[in-house]
Amino acid sequence: MATVTALTGKTPIEGFDPDPQKSYTLPARYYFEPSVYAWEQEAIFGHSWCYVGHVGSLKEPGCYITAKVADQNILVIRGKDDNLRAFYNVCQHRAHELVKGSGQAKVLTCPYHAWTYHADGRLRTARGSENLPNFNKDEFCLKPVRVETMANFVFVNLDPDAPSLKTQSGALESEIRGYCPEIDHLVLARVMTYDIEGNWKNSVDNFLECYHCHVAHSDFCDLVDMDSYRSICHDIYSSHCGRSSHRASKAYQYSGDARAQKFGSWLLWPNLSIEVFPGAPNVNIFHHVPIGPEKTRHVFEFYMESDMPTPEQEDAIRYIDEVLQAEDIALVESVQRGLHSKGYNQGRFIVDEGRTDKSEHAVHHFHGLVVDALNRYGGA
Ligand code: FES
Ligand SMILES: [Fe+2]
């Protein structure tokens, strides 16, 4: 097997080739070695647009959410001027975490010694600082992080020099809006989380191909017409879309117009899946959150027209929870065990020119982004 110096050329990733037809998959150790995991946290999550929440949690001035991005605690807050801002979630006095969870506050008050901050990050009060010579409040503003929204979803990027999400994500927002024109009216209706025994890339790999669908997801093949399913790769995202099968579905029954017959799903680099299922207007977030080298948390957020799902929508949620997720988690966890086998290191991608449901070119595209980021930002 040839060792290919991939893309930016610094670190050879053995067997990886920019041509999906020639390339091997990522070596097994990339899916479990702690040093690779630590490298990824910096090289991938430290430089990418990472999902942190929905604008529905940030409707009014003072509303805030918190999130962990790479190893950093981040705070996103809406200011009095209606702008969203993000900051490192750390008090500038002696580094106590400033806020926890989510909420709404006129000023942010540190729970340790009660320094307070405005929602725009300026230090407001520091008890006793009037006794100090040359204490300059401007020196102790919260440290900003970049924030952007896309289709009402909120993203932050720890890299001050990264190209904007709008630039990088191209037509993704308009694609999603095409599948769900009602997206601006949707609210959070349900959250489901699953902790799985698998590396986050293993989980994303599984999302990115439907080569396994005929084998492992008979109800999904019955819901979505596999002959219409196509995966198309773009700069930092891939689209995986098709139409419903027009047959009675074992997955769940749904009614509605032509829009309701479509299935759309996307993977936005590095770890956010977005899905629109057939039926009443909906958008699902499926976030593959790395918890450790071999642990991933799946966070599903179901956005619907009401926070009370209809019986039909409850059936759809139940199908995703009890059937689709159960099937996929078993696959990913089995692969994770297999990656440790002394009888395995790398496989090949099955790809076809038609970019059909049986092609794994989007997995290769994702591996290319992993290789590129690891090369760009140092070595393990
Ligand atoms: S650490 Fe926040 S006020 Fe002291
Ligand atoms: Fe699957």
C-alpha cells in the first residue's frame, strides 16, 4: 500500500488518497488513540464552526446559553442591541466560570466575588477596585469568540482567522430552507440523548453513507425511496437527499403535500447532522459530540411547528428512537470493537459515479476534511 502525503502534505496518512476510488479509509488507530483525539480537539474543533444551540434559546436581550467547544467553555448572549455575542465563559478576576447552563440576566454576575459584566462583555463592577491605583476596567472585558447563525442555528469558532461560516457553508442554508420552508416558525419539541461506545468519526462515517441501509435499515428503505437517494459533497458539507417511497411505510405514517414527501439530510463539518424527515414541517439536529476517544454523545433536537408533537410526529420520533437509532448505535459500537482487532487496519470506499445510495464517497470526503485539518494544524 502506498503512503500518500495527503492534501496539505505535512503528515502522511498511510493509504489515504484524494481520489475516493483509490483511497483507503483512515487507519484504525485514528479512531481510538488518545493522542489523535487530543490532536483533533485542537486541529478540528479549535478551528471549525461548532454548533452550540438554537436562536429560540436566545430570543431576548440577556438570554444566554453555554457550551463546550474543544476544551473551552463558551458563553453566547444576546445584547441590548439585539446582537448575539460569544465569549470565553471565564471571569477576568480569578478565572471562576462565569455562568452555567442557560438563562436570562440583565448583568452577568460571577458567583465567586461578584464582579459583574454587561451583556456586551464590558466589565461593569469589580467590588473594591476603586481602591486600586490604575485599575482600568477596559482591561478586564470578557474575551470574545466568533459567533454566527445559519438557518436559526448558532455556531461559534475559536479561530479568529477562520473564514466566516456563511462563506464556508455556501448553499447549505438555502438547501435546508428548500426542504423546510417553515423553518423560521419551528420550535424545540423534544431532545433525546444517547451515550455510545464509539469514536465521533465512526458515528459520522455511519451517518454519511446509505450503503448499509438496505442491509441494516429495512424500515428506512421503506420510508425513503433508495433509487432517488443521492449524496452530494460540497466544501464543508454534504447533502443526502431523496423522496419518500410513496408506499405505506412501516417506519411511520404521515400525511401532507409534496413537500412532506421529501427526505433531506446534511452533514456540516465537523460533527453536525441536520435532517428533514417526511411528514409535517420538521428539522432535526443530530449532533455527534465527542466525549472521549471512544465515547460520543448523540444529541437529537426535534424542531416542529409546536412544542407538543402530534400523534403522527410522536410516531416519527419513536421510529427514530426505537428503530433507526437502535440499529445505528449497534453498528457503530460493533465497528468500534472491530477497529481494535489485530485483524483490521483499513478498508476501501465503495463508490459509484452516480453518487447513489450505495456509494461511500461522502465518507471519503469527510476523511479528507479530517486529514486536511490534522495536516494544517500540527501532528500527533
Ligand atoms: S473570580 Fe469572578 S469575581 Fe472573582
Ligand atoms: Fe444507519
